[in-house]
Amino acid sequence: MSILIRIQGDMTLAEMRQALFEAVCELEDEFAVHHTHNVTLFINPTNEVGETVVVRNRLGAVVTRVTKRGRYRCAADEYNI
């Protein structure tokens, strides 16, 4: 079963990050959700007046996906120290 988190309205990425953080905290505190497997987040990039923008990398190619591995592991965890 999946849980949908929807954050509506125009906002900066910092505001979106805070709203997402608060939603995740609510899942932990109020609903006792402490683990997850794979997360997908769709971002609709806009400029400051709400117009859709195309995100491009340094070479000019369109960016449609950013994939990251799970949690950051410190060196002590990596080397079993």
C-alpha cells in the first residue's frame, strides 16, 4: 500500500522541502510509519510567475529524472568500524 503526499500551490523549493519534511514527520509521529521502500517524487518546475520551465543540464540536455541511492552511509558504516 502506498501513501500519497500532495503539497499544493506555488512555492520555492525551500518551501516545498519544509512542507514535505512536515508531512513525513506527521507520518512518523501520528501514524507510526518508520520505514519505507523506494520513494517517487514528481516536481513540476516553474519560474517565479508560475510558468512551466524546461530543466537542462550543463550540456543543454533536458533533465527528466534524477535518481539517488537510499540513505547516506557514513564511512564507519561502510567499513564496519
